[in-house]
Amino acid sequence: MKDLTNGSIVSHILAMAPPIMAGMISIMVCQLVDLYFVSGLGDAAVAGVAAAGNAGFLVNGLMQVLGVGTVALIAHAVGRKDRPDANLIFNQAIALSALFGLLTLVAGAALSRAYMRSIAADQATIEAGTTYLLWFMPALALQFATQVMGSALRATGIVRPSMLVQALAVAINIALAPVLITGWGTGHALGVAGAGLASSIAVAIGALMLLVYFRKVERYVAFNPAQWRPQPRHLKRILNVGLPAGGEFAMMFIFMAVVYYVLRDFGAAAQAGFGIGQRVLGLINMPALAVGLAAGPIAGQNVGAANAGRVRETFVKAALIVTIVMAGFMILAQVKPELLLAGFSNDRETMEIAYLFLRIISLNMVAQGLIFTCSSMFQALGNTKPVLLSSATRVFTYSLPAIWLSTRPDFRMEYVWYLSVAATTLQAGLSLWLLRREFRKRFALPSKEKVAEQVASEPVTPPARAPA
């Protein structure tokens, strides 16, 4: 366990963010490698895998319910020096992860084809996306347990083990992808099914490695089967923090589904170009997200320790770091987008759409980084309802106009990107205002009048008489 209630906040952020970012980048690289090998199967396969991957936003919403609740409550317990409560929350979250994983497998088997039919541009894309989802669902189901274990470690200030496990699992995925997708060395190409299977095998190995780490190395929080029996009061604590944060990812799922819906009349190339651009954009966002995820446990432990000054300082310094990093990526995307998108497709039309997408959407990179930072701070405070409110605002200010514009005879796909920039900027402004309001509610200093009233109301103890 690492005490984050003392020491330099910037040093804590810079120590935790790189391993977090390395783990996330390794996962994103794995997805990009899948797209790279799938691209050889044609635009329909790329569009199908990219569109099917959007279902991951919905499942990630459930993962965030567990991850955010686990990080916030364990970090608070660490700040209070309450180890028994940290262990109880961890084990209750593990029990929930088993339930959510089972629900994911059932829902994936029942709804994958219906989902793809609702957003895909043609039958070939529907088939490719459905096949990929069915083979990818075991990976999503297992990630609930890995999410809880990684979140528990992050709440205690430990991030390196999760990063190393993720990196090794991704290396396995990358090694398996060409073998299973294109049949390298075996002659048995599984196509898009191979992409999903490679991910499922890699995640299973990663989950096993984390389990071994907890059994052999980790000491602050540990598996305790006696605490796996559901305890409603503590499950409610996790869900009260986690559900609104999970709703944020559900909003992102709706947002992305609307994008695919309004683009489907432009054909598979448009959806493929957007899919490639979106994956690369996700990679660009990783540094900002990593800083936000590092700031969360720092602020969370200080919330538990009732140290308001360090909570505010954590936000200010994290926001400054994120702004500098994202401004640099925005400039690069404006000047040389081809450096970020090279090698993902040989189709000229697909890549032109990806270039257009990245140039326009990069205008909201700074705003997106601030949204990440605000979201992590709300999680640290244990109140994620404002995050859901700001996300819902973005969805409604984007989705309704986008659908209306798509019905216009002069509709062009770049309208979708400009509308997204406007909606994201609005969300960033709303998030900052809501966070400022939350800080005032949580850490308000008493006014001079209230202090005077409190002093006046206190009984005055007469001074003791001196002995004769």
C-alpha cells in the first residue's frame, strides 16, 4: 500500500500515470493490431469489427460500476486507515464481478445479431460483427474480475503489477492475432472469429496471472471467500458510486451508436474510416485518461483523510498536465494526421474519411481531457451523479441534432464531427461548473458571520479563581 496523503502531488501523478498509460496503450494497440489484420479481409470486416467493438462501451459501463465503486471506497478506507473495510469492499466487488460476467455472456449470445442489424450498413458487415462479438464475449466477461483486482490495487497506490499483466496479455493477443485471423503458420484462417478468440485467450491468461499475484504477493487487500456472500448495505455503497459512472459509458454507447446510424447511408467505407479514426483517437486520449486515473486515488485517499486542500490541488495540477498534453496532440493532428493514421487501410476513400474525422474531432481534445479529469475527481469524491448528468447532456445535444441533420438532403458526414466538437465543449464547461459546485458543498469554509455566531453561542467558562 502507498500512502498518497503525503508528498508531492505532481510526483505521485507522474509516478502512477505512466504505468496506467502503458497498460491502456497496450490494450489499444492490441485492438489496432486486430484491425490491421482484419483490414486484409475487406471493408465489411473492418466496419463489422469496429461497430461490434462499440458494444464494448456498454459492457465497459458495467465494468465501471465495479471499478469506480471499488477505487473510491477502498481509497477512502485507505485514507481513514481502515483496512477491514477495504477488504470487505474488495470481496463484495469480486462477487459482483462474477454475476456481471455471467450476465454478459448470456446477453452476448442472445443480442449480438440484433445489435449489429440495428447499426450495420449491409449484410456482410452484420455477419462479420456478429461473429466477432460472439467470440469476443468471453474476454468481456472475464474483464470484470480483472477490473476489480486492478482497481483495488490502484486505490492503494499500486499500479505496476496491473500494467505488467496487461502488457503480457496484450503481447499474447498480438502474437495470436495473425495466427488465428490469417492462418499464419497453420493454414487455418478463422477471419474475424480469430480476432475475438485471440482476445478471449489473452484476457483469460491475464486474469489468471492477476489471481496468482493476489494469492502470492498482495497483502493489503486479499481474497476472503467468507466475505463473498452478498451484503446489501455494502453492495449499495459500491453501486451508489459506481452506477452513475457506469451510466456515463452507457451514454457513450448511445453516442457511438448514433454516429454509426447516421453514417450507414454513406456505406461501409465511411463506417470503416470512422472506426479506424476512432480507435486512433482513443489511443491519443490515453495520456489524459491515465493522468485522470492517477489523480483519482490520490484525491480519494485525501478525501478519506479529510484533507480538502490536497484534493483541490490534485485537480488543479492534473488539469494543467492534461491540458498541456492534449494541446500538443491537437496540433499534431491538425498538421500531420497521416502520421497517426498510417498503415491501417489501403483503401483511399476509407483513409480520406479517417483524415477528415481526425482533423475536425481533434479540436475537442483539450475539452475531452478536462472531462476525464473532472470525472476522476467526482469518482474520488464518491459522488458520480454529476458525471452522468454531463454525459447525458452531451448525448442529447449531439444525438437529436445529428439524427435531424441526417434527414436533410444536403447532409454531409463532416457535420457529424463539427456537432461532436460543439457537444464535447459544452460537456467540458458543464463538468467544470459542476465540480466547482461540488467542491463548495464538500469543502466550504465557514463564513466570518457563521464563525462569529458559533463563538457567541458557545458557553463562556469563567476563569478559575486563583488560590488564596
